[in-house]
Amino acid sequence: MGERAQETLARVTSCFQTLVRVTSCFQQLAASLGSSADCDFLRQEITHARTLATNIADGLSRHLTRLLSDRDSCPAGPAGSAERRALERVWVHFLSGVENFLRDLRKAGDLIGRFPLGQQKDRRSLVNTGCLDGVVGVAARAASIQTPRLAADEDALHQEAGLQQHLNGLEAMMSDMQLRVPVAFWSVEATQPLCGDVPDDPEDDLEEALASLAAAEPSACCRLGCAWS
């Protein structure tokens, strides 16, 4: 794989890893909805996290769609085939990650509807879990994540867009990607672990993670190869 191909792959991989971090923070924040840890601050941070995740997903989807729908973007020969397989693998895992994010968005929307916080009396309906810590730390982690260059501009997605608008936009984005990019999902085994999973410690430097991923050997358990080889 040439230097330009490696740079392209590093860019999309970095963007995907950032998306995983943001959606993980969103999932942790949303887990406190309807509990004694729920508050206006939590709702604001959830809005920030889903907006950031939507912007990143939108930008990455456009970039991947352009790369994979343009057959001339990858050079001919073994090197070009390896580059395309690597990008296709990121594409498959990206769609899987967005599916999980959509599931969390729907759950969050349901809980927000069941537990409104418009008035002080609404707090009486919250479930007393006894857990009040952790929200600030997760929110700080989400706020510290740098927006990748491939992310869509905030103005393009309207930063104040509602949850349902984000849901509709992501669903339309996925449908468009699946129609425009012919990738064989069955070439990636459902039980195969995702190569290059984000470390458990969210404070790990993303560049260090990418360096270790770039040094990894290709996975032999799938036909598409490994996007992080």
C-alpha cells in the first residue's frame, strides 16, 4: 500500500476511532436518564455528545462513500485491491457502529419522553438508584474529544437539531451509503472481533492507538483483510 493510501486509511481510521469514543460517552451518559443522577446538566451533555457524534458520522460517511463509489480512487493491481479491502472493512464496521448509536438514540429519546424535567415536581418520578457520581467525568471526557478533520461542519447539520432530526438524518445517511457502495457484508464474519478496538482507558492518546494499529498484522479470519494493517 502506497504512502497516499496509508495516509487516507489513517485519516478514516482516526475519524472512526473518534466516533467510537464519542458514541461510547453518549451511551454512558444516556444510562443515567431517568435515574437520580438525571438533571439539566446531563441533558445538555447528551445533546452535545449526540450532535458531535452525528457531525463525525456524517463527515466520515461522505468521505467513505466518495472513496468507495469512485472505482478510480484506488490504483489497479494488488496494492489497489488491498486499499479497497481495508476501506471496505472500515465501512462495514462504521455502519455497525452507527446502528448501535441509533439504538442508543432511540432509547434515550424514549427515556427523555418518559422522564421530562420541565418542572421541579418531575424529579419525584426519577428512579432513586443511589448513583450520583460519574456524570461529570464522562461529560468532561466527551468535551475533551477533538473533532476530526473529516467531520461535517456544525452549520451543515444545525447544532440545535433535535434528537428526532438526528435519528432521521442518520437513518437516511445509512440508506444512501448502502445503495451507493456495493460491499459484501457477508464477507465479514459476525462473530469476528473488531480489529483495533478502542482501549478501555479513554484517556489513551489516539495517535498512540493508531500507531499500534498500523503495526498490527493483517487479520486472517476475514476475507476483506484488516483495515488497521
